[in-house]
Amino acid sequence: MTQWFDPEPAFKGLVFAKALQERGHQVQVLTGFPNYPNGKVYDGYRIKGFQRHMMDGVEVCRVPLYPSHDGSAVKRALNYISFAASSCLFGIFATKKADVIYAYHPPLTVGMSAAFVGFFRHTPVVYDIQDMWPDTLQATGMLNNPKALSLIGRVCQWVYRRAAAIVVLSNGFKRLLVERGVPDQKITTIYNWCDATALAHPVTLNTPPAMRNKFNIVFAGTMGKAQALDTMLDAALLLQKSHSDIQFVCVGGGMDVERLQQRTKNDHLNNVIFLPRMSMNDVGHVLHSADVLLVHLKDDPLFEITVPSKTQAYMAVGKPIIMAVRGDAADLVRQADCGLAIEPESPQALAEAVKYFAQLTADERKKMGARGLDFYQQQLALDKGIDHFLRVFESVISR
């Protein structure tokens, strides 16, 4: 059960479902009609009461929701609540009886729906936490009302109690949940993976024209408040006159894209370009064309315990990384020795890191990226993650 699934960008989407089926398991997906991240229903889809179809051999059931992903808290809430209501209704009455329900968070409302479906269908729920609510809502500015945050926190605790097992993406998440009273033995850390096959075999290997004859720092993914990409624009301003061959490349979507584009225009930054959101198969050639890949998040205590999923994708394409995130994510890059960990929201630190990579030889950067790829394959790849998940699924089924 997940609100977001292919063709939307999904960390645990079709690749995960197919891998489980390849291991001999039957998988049925309960999701919404694709509209993330722009809040518009994808071409080829139309919201209807219920749709059942096959994707690469995986049965996908789509339920109606209110499509939205803009800055309006009311519209975002309607988006979450509508999917929760639909998935709960159809999950109880229109899906197959399962041995286990795997629920992907965010948003929290998916966990609520899964808890109800699990109760009525007498099915254990494995809850995969990718964002720590209500902390993320407050850190990104989506919600600041103390009473509302407290209420959401209590709902989180309710969902945690009803989950048979909880999976988190970092040890920092696990520590925080234990501090909040969740039993240690109920929580398993499983690092995210990426669609390495799609990234390794992009549709085209040709360098995009806008990236030719430049030293390219690529940021790929959602551009919102949490990413705090004004820091990148400030660094671009610092580098524009002294390093005309360096440029920042932003590829993806998100609620902050238009504002960042307008600021780039207002500040006359000719060393920042924006490319539209792409599928994993398409974005691969952009990542392969990069000289360095950038991860950046707002300097907030919450993000010290997370590992942005683009980290794994960056490692999988074998490119050096600038990790402008503190804590667990920075430790991962240091452990792999595949880049630099720097202070987030520091234009000067980012500019200096870019200059450091620019003065390295191509061979030095290639060796650094190769270390990241080796680390990914040995410890973070899909087959490693599937092994961990199957152990969790089997443990809750056997109780």
C-alpha cells in the first residue's frame, strides 16, 4: 500500500514489487492515480472509481484521490485524506487476502489506512518510515501549529503500536523511535536502494547539449523547502565570475522550482540551468554526464538522522558526491570514501567543495566515484534490501 507508485518517482515502487515476485511471492499493489510531484494526473490516466491493471507482471489497483501537491495545506490534506479513505475502503473490500501488508510512509495517512485494513482483514502490517512525522512537517514549514503537530504525533504513536514491524532508512530514525517508546526489537534498519539497472542503462548516453563543455554539478530530484536550494544559487553567484566553466544543473520537479527559476533569472545567473522531471531511464544520462553530484538539505536536526534516497542513486552511477547534509548521510559518504561531506546551507562551503573537485584530475574523480559504486553494490543494492525485507515479512507472518 503506497500513495505513490510508478510511473510516479517511487523509491519502493515497481522495482521492489517485481523483485519480490522474482523471489516467488505474489504481489498486489494498492495505490492512487499518478499525479506526484506536480499534482496533475499523468497522461494516459483518468481518475475513476477503481482501476485494476498489470504493470510488468505486477497487479496494480488504483483508487481515486484528490490530485494536488502544491503549497496549499488544505489541498495537500485533501490529497492525503482522500487516498487514505479510498485505500481503506477498497483495501478491505476489493483486494486479495494477503499474508502481510507492506505500507509505505509518507504520508502518515497511509499508515492509518493500513492499520484499519490490517485490523479488518486480520493481516500483519509492516510499516516503512521514510519521513519522520510530525518532525518533517515542522522542519519543512508545512505545519507549525503546536496543537496540530501534537495531534499528528499521537496518531503516529497509534500507527506504530498497531504495526507488527517497522522498517526505517537509517539508524538515526531507529534511535529517535526508541526514544519515543517504540520497542527496539520492533524496528529494523534497511537502507534504501535505487533502480540501478535503469540508471546503468539510460535511454541515451549522449550528454545533454546544455551540459557540454562545462564542469557540471548536478542536483537531481524534488526541489522543495526541505532542499533549501537557495544555498546552491548563492554558491553559483560566488563562482560565476571566477569559474565561468562551472555550472549547476537542476533536474526534477517540486513546489520550489518556479521560484528558484525566477530567482536565477533575477540574479542573472548564467551558470545555473534547469531540466524537467525525468524518468529513471531518462535521468541516467544526465547523472552519467555530471562531473559531481550534489545532495543538499536544510540545516535541521531532523535531517541529521536521514539518508536522502538520491544518495544511493548517486553512488550507483559511480560519480563523486558533495553531501551537504549532516549526520547519517554524511557518515555514509565518509564510510564509502566517495566524496566530500560539507556544512549544509553554507554557500561558501559549497563553492569551496565545487572548486576542490574542479581542480582534481578526471581520473581522481573517477576513482572516487568507483568507490561509491563498490560500496553501493556490496551493502545497499536491491538484492541486499530484498533479503532484509523478506526476513522481516517472514518474522511477522510466523508469529
